[in-house]
Amino acid sequence: MSDAARGSVALFPPRAERPLLLCLSHLRWDFVLQRPQHLLSRATASHEVLFFEEPVLAPGATPRLERRRTPEGVVVCVPHLPEGLSEAALAAAQRQMLDALLATEAGRRLVVWFYTPMALTFAAHLAPDLTVYDCMDELSGFRGAPPRLLELERQLLARAELVFTGGRSLYEAKRGRHRNVHCFPSSIDTAHFHQARQPQPDPADQAGIGRPRIGFFGVVDERMDLGLVGALAALRPDWQLVMIGPVVKIDPASLPRAGNIHWLGGRRYADLPPYLAGWDAGFMPFARNESTRFISPTKTPEFLAAGLPVVSTPITDVVRDWGDANLVEIACDAGGFAQALEEVMSQPRDAWLRRVDRKLSRLSWDRTWQAMAALMAEAPRAARLAAEATPEPAPRAMSLG
């Protein structure tokens, strides 16, 4: 195994007062910028942060741990392993790499931050000072979810001192399963998306698309109602549907094709405002299935910060957090979307934007991380008090039968 895999060189300056935050994630740092990146980039102000991803598998690959530091100071760690390993061998290889990585940082206070219970297959032996489960999705509802996921989540909830959820529906699903659960819905980098409220040059691949433009940005996967997208395009052929985002876990051939649907592919987070500045409205055509039952889409406040009216299918957290406040319109089918989009594109926006901005003024990733960090500081004491308050189990009566 290479020196990088053995972790023979310390990753961080020897400052014992800064704890180590090890994040175990099923998402890749460079995929799309979302909740993990927003939070962990801010965590670097008080912690040394390691982001340990799922392995990259390739035929005949030599086992190695690729490491690099992001501009924010997060050290991203990517295991590279050969294809064809058994589950046990895969877990053993990741455990070996993880142990070598942590060996260089011995002596630091250790926080282990889970995004997936599946990481317990190689990290269950760790004895951190604090275990955090940031449950941003109900992963068991996603296509191809491992059969062991629910059991491993049960184990993770039993060992975690602190659980965060990415929305209200998830909070309601988890709060009865742990004594210290806190709801932190999707937040917003308002200043970044506010750029879309100012006129900007159209990106080259959007400049030739007509108006009005109805836009979507985000991952295109089983959570999107592709039939709804196709039906809306057919119902309003004079509207242009601009779709930005990588296609994941579904066959690209299944995407609806029409002259007024424009699949532009993934774009960098930094490049999104110029695209949104050229849209007349946004839409969130989420399917209603197990994979969307508990979602709290980050793009909801991002659309609003960009000054774009948006129409969504009736996703529970969108309805309760935004629809009931009349900040987002809700529709169920292509006809409803067409009517709602027609209305929001024709209405004055000044009063609506004032209400949007009042709501957004209470949200920021900075505030979210500060609140999480305060709970992390308090969690060991809270766990100790809870343990002290738990009565000893009553002695079991001996059976005489």
C-alpha cells in the first residue's frame, strides 16, 4: 500500500485544541454542491475536517487512498479499490485505509459525522468522542438501497449522541427513535443566488433558447417525474423548459425529448446565477414516490433567492414550509403546472419578493452551522445527564416453570 494509503504524514498541523471531524459520506465532494459541502466548509473554522467518500472501483486498480485539500481546507479522501471484491473484503480495505488515515491524528478529539449508515460496515470499531448522524435523506427509499441499510441505521441511531435531519418530515420520522434529534431544513447562500436578480449576459448554451423559459436545476434521477416534464412541454410548446443537472441512476434514453426541452447537463454551482437570471420561472417536477416522501429540496429557497417564482408538485416539506405561506405554488399535473406558471409569470413580483426576503432573512448556512456546533458542544453533557436519569432495569424474576 502506498504512503498516502498508510497515512504516514500528518494531514494537519499538530494543534490538539482543534478537534478532528471525520465525515463518512455516500456523496462525492465534487458531485453537486449541497448540504455536506455547505456545512463542512464552515466546520473548518473550528475543526480539522476529513471527508471520506465511498470507494471508486476499477478493474485491476491498485488499492490507494487519494487525498486532496479543498480551498476551504477540507481534506477529501477517496479510496480506490479493484472491482470484484466481496462485501467483506471491501469493508476490510476501507477500514485499513481509515485506520491508517486516523493514526497520524492520534490525540485529537474525534467527531465522526455520518451521512450514511452503510459506513458502519467499515467504521463501527471507531470510538469517537462524539458521533453525529446528519440524516439528509431517507436513503432506504432510494432505488437500489442496500437491504442492510435499515438495520445499520438502527445501530447508528443507538450509538449517535446527536441526530440532525434535513427537513420536517424526516424529523417527524426519526424523533421517536432517538432522544436528541434536531430539525435543520435546507438553508440558503442568499448572496450567491441574489446575483440572478440582476441582468447578466446569457450563457452561450442558453442564449439561443427562446422565451418564456421555465427552468430546473439539480440532480436528474428517480425523484423527477419525467412524464410530467414531457406532458408540460407538449401542453405548452411555446414554453422552453431548460433542464440543468447531471443524470444519475436512470437511463438517459428515458428523458423526454422535444424541441422545447433543453437538457443542458450539469453546471458548476458558481455558474448557476447567470442561467437563473435568464429564466422567467422555475419548476420542481418531483415524482411522488418513496424517494421523495421525506425530501426538503435545497433548491426551493435557492429559486426564491434568485427572485424566481416557482411551482412544485405537492412535496410535503415544500407545501408546509413554502406553499402554505404562499411563496411557492403547488400543482399536481401538467394542466395545473401550466395554469400556475401562467399566473406567476404574469403577476407583479414586488410584494411577493418582500415576503420572500423576510422569510429568507431568517435562513443561512452560517446560522445552521452555528446552531449545529452549539448542539455538538452540548451533546456529551446531554448524553451523560440522560444516562444518569435512566433508571436501572428492574431485576427479572426467576422462572420456576
